[in-house]
Amino acid sequence: MPELPEVEVSRLGIIPYVEGQTVTDITIRQPKLRWPIPDTLQQLKGQVIRRVTRRAKYLLLETDVGTAIVHLGMSGSLRVLPLSQPPEKHDHVDVILSNGRLIRYHDPRRFGAWLWQEGETPHAVLGKLGPEPLTDAFDPEYLLAKAKGKKMVMKSFIMDNAVVVGVGNIYANESLFCAGIHPKRPAGSLSLAEATRLVDEIKTVLAAAITQGGTTLKDFTQVDGKAGYFAQELRVYGKSGQPCPVCGSALERIIIGQRATVFCPQCQPL
């Protein structure tokens, strides 16, 4: 699944081709995605895309009359292509631009979404979201206050979008390992020193992944078709049974919230 770094890489990839361009047409080949594509998305036609921004894992194509909201789901991706490029299977949405290019949305599993936000009133999917992890709003004091009294395990806690957005499974594994915090510890047991380490590691891990182009997964390639390569830098995710890169102990795998969780029992004591 594309996580925050992969979505941010997609945003950065399409900006040079999309911002300032007028949408001349929209082609919807498959309207049945995670939610049906609303007819109101047609309001994008004729509008200038003023900015391409991101909130959590949603990409926002902002215009004067509203915003197209794009979620890549489990297997979605965006490409900027020439108008002459014929569509392939699972190419569900084309946004035609005045510069002779198009934004093509590809999604084999159809768990993604294209939605429309009227004016500046936030769409329901953007409500109740926590702060962006790479902003000053996400700091140790904030995290400690949110964790106070919580029995929820640490991994589930930092993956909760109401706490902080965009810390998906891969990066939760990596951040907890780098911070030396066991994924099953109760969130309420967090100290200020640990919160400081964890916030720093979340920011570091996500920033590195964005810089390096997103994690290489079978369902994700960048806008230009080049795969991200942050997977080469992963320290524990997907490496259960292998030696810990710090102490050499065998990494262990457990399931938390139906997601694989890998940790070092020595470096991340419970």
C-alpha cells in the first residue's frame, strides 16, 4: 500500500506538469472505486489547477471552485502521460490538461478514491485528522498529551490518524525500532524522553523515505515510472528471523491489528 512518503513522492512528481494547467476534460472509465466517483467531480473541467497539496495520504488538486481529492488506496498510482498514450487495463481516470498531457489514475484493486470538495469546506474524509508528522505541530509534548492514560499499544497508537497522520505499517515498524520502543507497550507508559525519541525518529524515517523516492513495493512506482528505493534502507520491516542490525539478536514477528510487526526483543524490551 502506498504510504505517506509514496503519496508525497507522487505529489512532487506531478506538480511541474499540473500546477497552473487548465483541465480540458475528464474521462472516467470505471466509476466504482472505494466509493463511487461523484458526478460533482466534473466541476473540475474548465478549472485551473492552482495547487497540488497533500493531507495525510490524500492528494488534493485545488481549483477556484473546489478540490479534487485523490486517494491511491492499496494499489493506485498516478502517471503524467502524453494524450496519445492509449489506456491499459485498470486505467480508470484521465484528467486531460491544457498542456497536451494527462494525469492517469491506475488502480488494479480499486480501493482508491476520487472525490470532490466544494469550495473550502473540508470533505468528511479529511475531518478529525491529526497533525502532519513533518510539521512543528507534531512534537513530543503533543504526543505525550495524546498518549496520557491510553492502554492502546504503541504501534496502533502512532498509526491512528486521529493522533498523527501518515504513519503507516512500514514506517511504524521502523520508527519504533529506531526509538527503542516495544510495539506492544501501552501508549500511556510513554515518557517525555521516549516521546522525544519517537517523534524524532518518525520525522527522520519519513523524511528519508520521501527523499529517496518512496519504498519499493510491487504496487508502487513513481510518476516517471522509476521505482522508489527506500526498501534498501529498511532495518526491520519484512526481516523477521534475521539478525538485528544493532545487537545481532533474531528479529521477531507478531501480529498487531492484523498487520505484521517486526521488532528486536533486546533493543525494544517490553
